[in-house]
Amino acid sequence: MTERDAYIALNMVKGVGVVTLRNAVKIFGSALKVFNCNTEELAQVRGVGTTRAEMILEDLRRVDWKKEKELAESRSIKLITIIDEEYPELLKKISYPPIVLYVRGNVEALKAAAVGIVGTRNPSLYGRAMAKKFAYGLAQRGVCVISGLAMGIDTEAHMATLLGKGQTVAVVGCALDCLYPKENKELAQNIINSGGAVISEYPFGVFGNRQTFPMRNRIISGLSHGVLVVEAAINSGSLITAERAMEQNRPVMAIPGRLDSELSVGTNRLISEGARLVETVDDIIEEMNNMNALALEYPTINLADEYKKENPNLFNEFEKQKTPKKEKPKPKLDEIEQKLLEALGSEEMTVDALIAITNIPPVQIGGRLISLEMKGLINRYPGNVLKAKQIAI
């Protein structure tokens, strides 16, 4: 067994994530040495403890990592561990990167200049049209489109990218041998045939569930240089992707929708709280360039800087005459946002703790936390820890 094999095996163990693995490597010096430790030693790893250590070691004795590698090879699936050079650097920078990526198709597609496109599984005709328009336009500009292979907006984005002769990557919330939805198996194959890829973090035999599908959202945003939300209700899973994108310092963009449509509440709210309103593909390219995420256009020259070099005295005089900046208006908060801020106070707190203290239903909290982040009122740290900024409101 090699160090790389150890990562593949540990990824097959329930309850072992990248944080636990990192902590173990810090203590033992390598992932390989985890296989040679006893319960007492493994229990010393931060966040493990005796009970969990026993479960991990028991699972390690059961997993057949050799068969996993053989299955991958027989199915033309590439296993990329987080220690491999092929692992995407952009994805490696997120708080909880996958330990192993199962990749069918072109591995290089994972490193392309990319924009994530997400939205509801039950879009309106307008939502479908917008997903097609923007995905096709991005494909024509050489931008890879990342989405989740789900029905609805995801499907439209993948298909329009293929129509535009572009590259697209599908991130699924299940194992590659348990592909869901079944209706998109042909689409998945077309993605692979066109030079794109279908990827998962899950070992063979893992079916999708309510936990795995939200988890894959962090990979969609993690592989993307920015995320575009096309159409989403207020409690849509697409807002989770937007939330993950903000945690990862990726630009969040949204397409405005009809005011009388429930499917537009999420996107319109994102825009009102700071997401970039986009009307054309050029808006997306501009946003990416502003964030130094992509370089798809010729570099622009800062004319002010050039003029300052040539006319320093005149420029200084102009600076003196500038109108003082007006103080920004205080952000408006709804009742729930105000309650969340008051509960946070000056303490650091996890989202779960905040829910327990406030008794606010989880479905109402996700969107409000995105709002508070965009308004610059809270910070989010690794481990989903929140802290309010000390700003008078």
C-alpha cells in the first residue's frame, strides 16, 4: 500500500473527512500510518475520540481499496487524490475539499476557466430559456460550465453548453455507478464524449440522499471562478451553492426574475443583497475580470493611473476638488436578521448553535445568513462558524 492508496482507502470509511485526515497526518506524519495505529493512538486525533476511533479502525479492516482501484480502471474512471498533482488547485483551496475525486472523462476540464450555473429542478419556461442563453454564450466564449446534472436548470445548462461546442463538468451527489437521475445517463455520456467530465467524491455503491446532494454544492462552487443562479425559490438548494461560493470568495451572480413568481424570490433576493445582476454574458465576463478570476478579454489599461503619471500636478489638484464621499446608508434588516445578529452578539457561534438559541427554523436561516454576509454584518469561518462584525446598525 502506498500513501496514495491510503487516501483512497480512508475516503471509503464513513466519518473520515478531509479535516480528520489532515489532523491524523499532523500526528502520525502520513495517512499510511493510520493503518498501523491502535484505538488509543487514533483517539488522540483532534475530533475523533475513543468511540469514533474504534468505528474508523473497524471500517478500515473491511474496506477493499484494491478492488476499488480495479473497478475504477475497468470502468475508465480516474481516481485523483488530494495529494496528486492532477488535483485542481482551485478546489484544494476550499475549507473542505474532497479527499478523492472519481472522474470519468477529461481530467483537464477540472482546471478550466469555469462558471457554475445552478437553479431549480422545476424551472419556468423563462428559467429554461435563460439557462440555455447564458450557458450557450459562455461556451462560445471558451468558458467551462459547471453544474450538477440534476433535472431542470442543471440539465439545460449542460445541454446548451454542448450545443455551443463548449466544455462542461457535471458534479454528482452519488457514486458514478449509481448515477442519478437515471434520465440523464445519456447526457452524462455526451458530456464525457465532448471533452468534459462527470465527477463524484463518493466511492462505488453510494446512492444519493438528502446529505450527499447538498454536499456536492461546495464542489460545484469550488471548481468555479464564479457562480450564476438562474432561478431559485427562497428555500432552494441553489442558494446553498451561492452560500458556499461566498465562503470560498467566489463572485455570486443572479438573473432577475418575475416579481410574481415564487421561483424568482431567491434570485431577486440575492440581487437585492449584493449579488451581481447579470443581463448578458459580458456582465459575467466583466465580473470575473473584476475579481481577477478569469482573463478572457484583453487586459484593460487604467487610464487614471496613466494620466496621473503624465500630469501629476493637475491630477493632485483634481483630487482636492473631489466631492467628499457620502456615508453609506445603514443596511436594512428584517425581524429575523435582527434576531440573528442579537443572538450572535460578540461571540463566535456555529450555525447549529444559532438555530438552537433562536429557535428559528433552519429553512429561514440559510437565506438570512447570506443576506447578513452580503451586507457586511457577519463573517463566516471554516467549520461553519459565524461571528458578527462590530458595526453600529
